[in-house]
Amino acid sequence: MTRRHPYKGFIIEAYPYQLRDVSGWKTEFCIEKHDGSGITVTRFYFEESHVFETEEAAIEAVVKAGQRKIDAGFTPHTVEVLTN
């Protein structure tokens, strides 16, 4: 599964990683906005409790979360922590 997903003029990029101490995957992601002045990258982190069974599940969750943020009128900035 690809880690970069174009969506409505943005790029959602997943950064999944496998946990060593427990089975499962965590993920971070960013939303990129490319425009005439350059690229604005906003990073997102899931709360510590978010653990996914597979790398694919982690990427799918990132894509859906990114799409929800963009659909809600997302404005690019620095960092956000997602609580759900």
C-alpha cells in the first residue's frame, strides 16, 4: 500500500512503524499543501493508545483521518495531536 495519497489538492503521507515491545503498528502522518509559495507540511500524531494490528491498517487509518481533516476545512500549520 502506498504511503502518499493525493486528496483534494493535498498529499496525505503516512509514516507507519512497528512496535517492538508489543505487537502492532503505530503511525504518524503529515498533510502537505503545495502552492505557489512552496510546500506547507503539517504533522499529525495519534494518541499513545492508538495501536493498529497491521501496517496496512495503520496506513488506512491515516488516509481516513487525513481526509476527514481536509473535508472539515483544514488549514495547514505545524503539529496536531489526534485524540480520536
